[in-house]
Amino acid sequence: MIIYNVTVSINPIIEKEALSWLKEEHIPEVMKTGLFVKNEIYKVIENPVERTHNSYAIQYHLETWSHFDDYTSKHADRLRQITAEKFGENLLAFRTFLEKI
């Protein structure tokens, strides 16, 4: 199992709107590609004392690297462009991978 982890940092001014959009529109659109078997979203706790956050880790589970290659070649640019047009610099993302061993 491969996990495609997308961590997003959201400007607190638009956090509620952006989180709602991610959960109701963007993530379902990614899942509609049929290349991921499930997804999960987590709050990133940046300060354990105050429990503040404005970052989220969205994890998409893949069965094979070829599914990720298909996602990259057929869907990723379009979905990233939609996000950039909607939120610009108010929502920044970085991507990592986890592989179950």
C-alpha cells in the first residue's frame, strides 16, 4: 500500500471555506479518478500546548505506483490548477509518500 500524503497549509482567514471545499468538492473529485482506494484527512497540530492548527494532511491510498503515474499524467495538473485559481497563495501544499512495509 502506498500513501500519497498532501499536506496543505491554509490561511486562517479562509480556513473554514477551504476545508469545506476540500472535503465536499476537491477530495471527492480526486477519488472519482478511480485510482485511489480510500482517503483520510487529519489536522496537523502545530503547537501541542495550544493545539493550534491551520494545516491538514490528506492521505490518499494507492495500490500501485502505476496508479499514481496515471493520476499524475491524467488528472493532477487540472486539479492543482483548480485549487490555485480558487485559493492562490492562501492554500499551499506539499506532497510526500509513505509506503507500508
